[in-house]
Amino acid sequence: MKNGVKNGENTQFNSNNQPSGEAKSEGWKRKKSAQAFMDKVMEYQELSLEEFERIEKEAEKSKAKYTIRDVMAIKYVSKGLKSDKFLLDWVDRHVSKAQFNKEDENQKEPISKYIIEIVEPKYSQEEFRALSENKV
């Protein structure tokens, strides 16, 4: 693609290149579902190991009490506890490559000034002034 043209066709965003409302809605549902799953995983990760093992055993005994999402999240966390490879993959994906919250970045004030402090000056202020004025 060069300058918005791919295979001789214009690829700029316009009303003709947008997905349908149903497709957008379906995409948002999938995104919300994935977020709900990861929220459940994060909730389980805050438990003590004893509490998590109790929930894991309880999910096996009383299947009507837990949703499929709950069981999948329990298995996901459990597998992470038992497999070093899985744990490293999880850390890589959710910690080291985690996406930042753009809202937080937008709330920061822009840099308006810089303050430079020389901790161990090589020259005194008078010597520096003389150097900067080419008097030395």
C-alpha cells in the first residue's frame, strides 16, 4: 500500500469502507466477552492458593453453580500454576506487552518546561559564564 492506494484501489476511510452496524456490534460483544473472561482470571489471581484450590474442587462437585466462563477461567489459572511455559507466556502477554490505558495518558498535562540540575558541577557559575562568553 502506498499513499492510500492498494492494488490500484483507494483504501481511505469513508462510509463505503465501514463494516455494517451488526458487524460492529458483534465485534464489541466479543471484546466485552474477552474482557469479562480476563476480569474473572484476574479475580482468581487475587485469591490465596488455598482459596483457589477450594473453588477449583467446588467447581468440579457442583457444576450447576458455575458458568462455563468460570470453569474456563479456573482451568486457565490452574494451568498457569502447573506449567512454567504457560506461566511465562501469560506474563509475556499480559504484563510485559500489556496495553496501557489511553485515558490515563490523555489526562496527563503536557510538558511545559524542563528543569536541568547539575549535581556535581565541573565549573563554578563565574567560570561557566566566562566560558559561555568566550572570555577564557
